[in-house]
Amino acid sequence: MPDDQRPRPMGFVVPMGSDPQSVRQRVEALEMLLERSFRIPGINYPVGLDAVVGLVPVLGDVVTTVMGAYLVWEARNLDMPRWKLWRMGANVALDTALGLVPVVGDAADFLFRSNTMNLKIIKRHLDKHHPATRMIDG
């Protein structure tokens, strides 16, 4: 079968390495999935699994907390300073606490994006300490 007719995998590739570039790609992909994976029709507002799965009482909050904690774990593997890890952990904890409140927590999931804040912390660290990982927007 010619190369152009072979089935190709759909979606995106998530690198498995422990190098800073692979970590950056993984955390960016997870943040996209959790916070901006699709748009609400009509208002064109980006939402992700954090807001959608968070609608399921308790279980949704547990799942999104574990996924948010994964970002903190990746940051720990980058040897980020403890104060940054604590700040990221506080973002996840606040998101979880807000999410546990019925109705109010669901609204907060649409507005409070702890994973986006944590991604910014990781990216600033990588840009400063591993500048070769910077993506060129184009």
C-alpha cells in the first residue's frame, strides 16, 4: 500500500520523555484538554474537561483534581522550587474546594482555571531555565 493511503493516527502525539521539551508538550496538551478542548456554541467560550466532568458530583471533582495534580507532579520532576510547587498545589486545592460547592462550584469551573495558571508557572520556569524548549508561535 502506498504511504499516502496508509491510515494515520488521529489526534496528537504526547511525548513520553523526561526532558524539558517533552514535559512542556505534555503539560500544554493536558491544560488544553482540561481547560480549552472545545467551545460553547453561540458564545464561543472555550471550556474543557474540568468544567464538563466537574458537573458530575464528587467523582468529577476527584477526576479533575487528580489531573490537575499531575501538572504539579510534572513540575516537581522539573526540579521547580518548592514555593512554586506550593503555589500550584494551592491553585489545584482552591479549584477542588470551589468545585465541591453545588452549583457555585460548577460556575467557578468555567471561570477559575487553575490548570491554565499552573501551566503559566511551568512555562515561565521552563523559559527561564530551559530556553530551548520555547515554542515559536507561527
